[in-house]
Amino acid sequence: MRAVIQRVKNAHVDIIENGSVVRRSGEIGKGLLLLLAVEKGDNIADAEWIAAKATQLRIFEDGDGKMNRSLLDSGGDILLVSQFTLFGNVRKGNRPSFNRSAAPNEAIPLYETFAEILEKLTCRTVERGEFGAMMDVGLVNDGPVTIILDSRDKSL
């Protein structure tokens, strides 16, 4: 499982059909925009690790302006957006291969479980995009602060 986490002042996701916005799926104020990709073979342990790490990252400023507070400390929100392209492989040629990304029948249940884990950890509703939909994601990156987590490569 791989996540790109952006500290945001605000973020939203709109669902696109036939080239037009049909509805806003999720919207947050200050918090984290979390782009998530599920890899073939991922399991609940991967989801638990990413969720715990994301909510405990000390990337929010304290009273002295130092990154010393977590999402849990700051009371921020989360906008979760599925993004299988995080596993895009461009080693050969110029067209990315997404063969490491889990198929929807494997990815959707784990994505939903991941959102539930986040909700339990934060005691807050997690706003979401729509799995498999065409989406426009808008955000005001705060900092900018962007962190990459990978449950199989914890050195990132």
C-alpha cells in the first residue's frame, strides 16, 4: 500500500462524468489529503500501518511554528482519494504500467477498510473521493508539506 500525504489548508474532490462536474464527493478544511493506492497482495496489516503512521506524523505546527503536532493533536480532517497510479512503473518506455496495482475486487474492500480504520483512529468522519471515478482534486497545500508512505518499503 502506498500513500501520498499532503498537509492542506483545504481540499475537495469533484466527480466528473462526460467532462463535467456532477457532484462534490468530499471536502475538508485544515488537515490531510491522503492519496492511496492498494498493491496486489496488500492486507489489513498494510492498511493499519499506513493509517497509524499518517495520523501520527508530526507535520502540523505547534505554538512555536515547529512541525511537532500530529493530525490527532491538531484535530484536522482527512480527505481520502484512491489513486492506483501511485504504482505506475515507467522503467520501460514512456507508457506507465500499473501491473502492481490491485484489481478493484481486491482494492475496494481494502480501501473501505482503510477508511474505517482512519475513522476509528481519529474519531472523525473521513471525507472520500469515489473509487474508480474520474475526479478533479483541488487543494491548497500548506507549506507545502508532502510525505510518501509505503507499507512494503518503510524506508521512504
